[in-house]
Amino acid sequence: MFKGLHARLTIIFILAASSILIIAGLIIMYEVHYHFTMFQKDVPEFQGIEPLTHHFEKALLSSVLWTSMGAILLVCIISYFVAKNLSRPMVEMRKAAEKMAKGELQVRVQTLGDDELNDLGKSLNQLATKLQLQETSRKNMTSDIAHELRTPLATIKSHLEAFEDGVFEPTTARIQSLKNEIDRLISIVQDLEYLTAMEAPEFTLKKKPEPLNHLIKKSVDAVSGAFVQKGISLRSELDQDVEINMDSKRMSQVFMNLFSNALRYTPSGGDVTVATHVDNESVLISIRDTGIGIPEEESKQVFERFYRGEKSRNREHGGSGIGLTIVKRIVEAHGGHIVINGEYKQGTEVKMKFLK
């Protein structure tokens, strides 16, 4: 339909080209008339050929006029199709954007050529892909949150109904079980709040040079009692001490979370070792355990929110499923890199690398 951008471009092209043709035609007509007038003055024998020259002048002026009108008509036709070709991709992009706004994120625009419009189309397709991934992630996260909250809430409700009906006696063990479920709910909510705060645009780290070994020893001392209580050996193999520009509070949270994971998934009698290696450009930190490990294909997915590989194993050992996501965000916010290597039932090793 001839409207919108197509119509505006057509009118602009017609006005621009027609203005040029009209001005050029008027100039030519004026020049023709002027030179014939000069010819009458300069040639004494003009009277004899005056009818011929007048006819020739009219023929020239008429030719210029009709040629200009034909050119303007041709300009209108060409402008219509040129404007249509130029506006088509932008109209398609507008329609695609409107569909995306309505939630149809699978829509894509066709990109041809190698120009700015093509680049805009590619950018719009990339935006649609990212929005589609985010929407999928949002739905999965909502489902995961509902699933995580449903289990402890159902447990609490069933116990309270059993107490109310007299099926269970409110013993210390059962009350402690309810308390554990409530603590788990609180942990999930706190982790979600912290992760949301980290993803906010205004989130910043309060970084300053801090000695790395001091921070690791402080974190080890904080969890050593829990390791002793479970019968797990926690050892430190620290290289030379270096200062790293970091937010000590956030990095403490990283170590506490990783130590808690190692404690949770390592059986009694196992070992957990934290080690550092310093070279000229970077610092490598590793935390190794002799726990139950993870399958190799799951090592990259464990950083996703609420990711659970073997659900029964995760249920048995607890955890909110968000801790490693927070750890990854903090490490990357410090310009670092983190990976997890492990073999199922043969232990896990977490490696973090930071530039000095």
C-alpha cells in the first residue's frame, strides 16, 4: 500500500528531481529566447528570415517544455519503484519489531547485500535471538524457582497438617526438620536477591589492592570447624603472596561458597585442598576435593541458575542452585575466569584465574 515511508520517499524524490528539471527547463527556455533576441539585434538581414526564426524558437521552447514534462513523468515512475525498494526492508523491520513487541520472538528479517540497512537487519535478528534466549531463560528460571519453593513449602504444609490432625507428634526432630526447610527457603530468597542486585546496572565492586593469601587463610579459618566436624581434611598449598585489586567482601563470598560446596559433596574422610600458583602475569587459584564429582558434560552447565544434573543427588546434599551462578558473576566482575573440572565419583577441581 502506498503510504508511510514509501509515500514520503516517493514525494521527496519527485519534488527533488522535478525541481531540478523545472529550474533547468526554465533556464534553457530563457537562454533560447535571450539568444534569439540578441540574434535579431545583431543580424541586419533578420527581417527576411523572421518567420523562420520565430518558428524555430517556438519549436525549441516546445521541445524543452514537453521533454521536461516527460522527464517529470518518468521521474515519478522511477521514484515510486526506487522508494518502494528502499522502504521495503525498513517496513519489514518495523513489522518484525511489532511482532517482537507482541511476543513473537521467533520472527526474523531477510538480510541481503552489504550496506547499513543490511547491518540494521542483522542487528535486529541478533536482538530477536537474544530476547528469545532471555525469554526462554526467564521461563525456565520461573519454573525452577517455583519448583525450588514448592518442595520445602509442601514439606512444611504436610508436617503442619499432620501436627494439626494428630498424626505426628511435634517432636524436636520434626520441628528441626521444619526449621531446615525454612532455612532453605530463606537461603533461596537471599541468593535470588543477591543475584538480582549483581545484575542491576548500578552494581559496582569496591576494589582495592588486597593480599590474596591473607584472604584465603581467613576463609579457611572460617570454615575449618565444619570440616573438622565432618571429618574432612582441609589443606592449603599457597604460593608466594601477591596483592590483587579486588573487593575482599565479594571474593570472601566466592571462597566461602566454593568451600561449602566442597564440604557438601565430599564424604567423611575425604580431602579438600586450596592451592595458588603465581607467575609473571596471572594468579591461578584451585580448590580440589575428593568428593562425588560431576559428569564431564555437566561441568559447563553448573554455573546456570538452578541447574541440576542428577536431581536426587542435589536434593540429598541441599543447596539453592544459585551459588555457583553468583560465584561466576563475581569472578568475571573482577576480570577473572572460572572453570570446573571433574570426573564423576572421582572428585572436582575449581580453577580461577586472575590477572595481577
